[in-house]
Amino acid sequence: MFDHWFARGDIDGFFGLFIDNLLQLMLIGVLCTGVCGLPDALVWGRVLPAAGLSVMVGNLFYAWQARRLALSTGRTDVTALPYGINTVSLFAYIFLVMAPVWEQTKSGELAWEAGLFACLTGGLLEALGAFVGDWLRRHTPRAALLSALAGVGVTFIAMGFVFQIFAAPLVALLPMLLILFAYSSRARLPFGLPAGLLAVALGTGLAWVLRALGHPVLPAVQEAIRFQVHLPRPAFSDMLSFLINGQGWRYFPVIFPMALFNVVGSLQNLESAEAAGDRFDTKSSLLWNGLSTLVAACLGSPFPTTIYIGHPGWKAMGARWGYSILNGAAVLLICLTGTLPLVLKVVPLEAVIGILLWIGIIITAQSFQEVPRATPWPWPWGSSPPWRPGPCCWSTPPCGPPAPRSIPAWTSSARASTSAASSP
């Protein structure tokens, strides 16, 4: 019954998760060179290959974890935890760790080494958090965890993508409507085609037809396309240089809160998965999250990985565990070959962001459906958009939203409004 590794819904799930990771790769390619002064050779030859391998390692584990749960329970509807590069930590490490080093020294190499130290330390703290995760889940109400995810789903996922869709409606609107119709009605499309695949094909076809007719619907990608293969290489000496000289600890006030945020965010996503019917072991899930971040640091990527928000959305699509394998393989291939601009040139982001909009809707709906009716009245404050979502729905401080995800100028989405980070 479980001999196959892929289901039809894995194609839909793959497109959504892959595009989410693609946005992180775009940010790395632009911000590392423009903000931190890293040379192109360092970004494309060291950082991206290491980031791709760390994503692949994590996706393979969570796919295996989901398949093992399916085998042990006899179920066929288990969905793997979505996984990828941590957007919030990406911004924090670039602007609060790497950029200050670049400003002080004008050395891209030193900025990279500072980022590696931050990633190493954060990964160790996340791995240690795995040993207290079960205790935190037992003593934290489900409403406190899921209501915060609802705030993320509305404000930083769905709302941002709605603006981006209506910024380029000629390409993005029809695929979005197809996604909403197919997923909400659960209607079977002609020939059994996956809705996500059909939506991407529709949006891509519209973009190319309009471009052929001379309509400036999307700007052309100007970034040079690189086909050179770069394999990950150990970066132990670079990673430990800021530990040896003692300069790295000055950034601990940034590293520790980000590691704590990642642990709490992962607990929220594990609780969301359990509410959707898939209970995964807390310790192994958090531990592997930290280990994958350590893999990234040891091979040259300053950016942690994390369990993504949105498990119920991918589950509603029919994705199982194959989508996680497909995402890891696609991200690794792009990172090793430097073909990110080619992908963006062929498939516009507007053709696929309707899938991510659906993820935000499902996350928000779950927080209302799965929270017990006896929850105290202050629960809605945890999902209120004006406040940053926190681990406690009754005491979320009004400290403002995190930095929005910006779309790089060289992508096909440059004219669109910025979209939100898919936080852990």
C-alpha cells in the first residue's frame, strides 16, 4: 500500500513549497551582494550550494518521518512538514550581523564569516531546544500556538500575496481563481490534472503570450544565467574564525532571540500539524531542524533552515511526503548549477503565488476550527494583524511587524508589491 513515494497532490504541494524557497534564494542572491558586500563568486560558489544541500537534507528527513508515520499508523493521508530557509533569520543575520561587519571592515569575506558564526551558534541553540520542546508543548495551550499562526497567515502571507496578484492581474488573477475554485470545491479537473500544475501552466502561458504581443506585463530578467556546477565544500576554519577571535559574541543579543523564535515557531507548526491529524515527534523534529542549520554553517551558508508554516494547506492539497523530496531536489539543483535566473525567466512568480495565498487562507481557517470553544475571550488578540504574532495569544506585545519580504529588482516580480515572509 505504501510502495509508492509520490501522490498526485505532491505536484501541487511541490509548486507551493518550491516557490516559497525560491523567494529565499532570490533574497540571498541580491542582499548578500548588495548589502553585505559578498563577491558573486562567494555567493554562487559557496553560499547557495551549502544552502541548497541543507534544504535537501531537511526535506529528506521530514519526508522519511512522514512515511514512517504512515507505515506505523496504516494511514495514507500523512503529509510531511514543509521545510526551507528561515526568512526571518535571513533578514536578521544580514542586516544585524553581516551588514555591520561589512560597514566596519569593507570585507565581504569577514561579513560572510560573521554570518557563519551566527548560523553555527543559532543551530546549536535550536538543537538544544529540542530537549525542552515536549515540555513546552504540554504546557502551552493550543490556542496560544495556533492563534499566532493565524496572524501570520492573514498579515504576512495572504495579504502580501493578494497585493502582488492585483499588481499584475493579467498573469496572476486567472491562476489564483483556478486554485481557489479547485481547492475549495475539491472538484476533479479534466484528465485528473493537478490544480497547481494547471495554474502554473496557465499563468506561464499567459505571460509568454502577452510578452510576444508586446505587452509589458513582466520585465525581462537581466541577471546573467550561470551554468557552472559548484559543489559544497567544508568551511570549518571560516566558520570558527569569529569564535576564536571572540568578536562573534558581540552579536549574541541577535542570535539568541532568533534561535528562541525559531524553536517557538517550530513548536507552533508542529501543533498545527497535529491539529490537522499528523502528530510528529517533537524532539526529533526540532533536533533535525537544528542539525540541518549546522550543516548549512559547516558548508558555507550563513542562513538557518526551519519548519515552515502551512502544513494544513499542503495537506488539503493532497500532498503527502513526495512533495518534500521534489522540493529538496529542485532547490539543490538550482543552487548547484546557478540557474535561478533561468527559472525566473521561464516561469513568472505571479503564475504560482495563488498557491501560497491558499496556504495563508487554510492556516487562518484552522486556527478557528481547531481551537476549543472554551478558549478565553482574549484569544483573538493572538491573531490580530497589528501585533507581531507571539507564542502567547493573551500577551502579545504591540512591537510591530517584522521586515517584509522584498522582491529583488532583477526578478519578474519587481513591479509587484513586496510579499510577506513565511515565517516558521
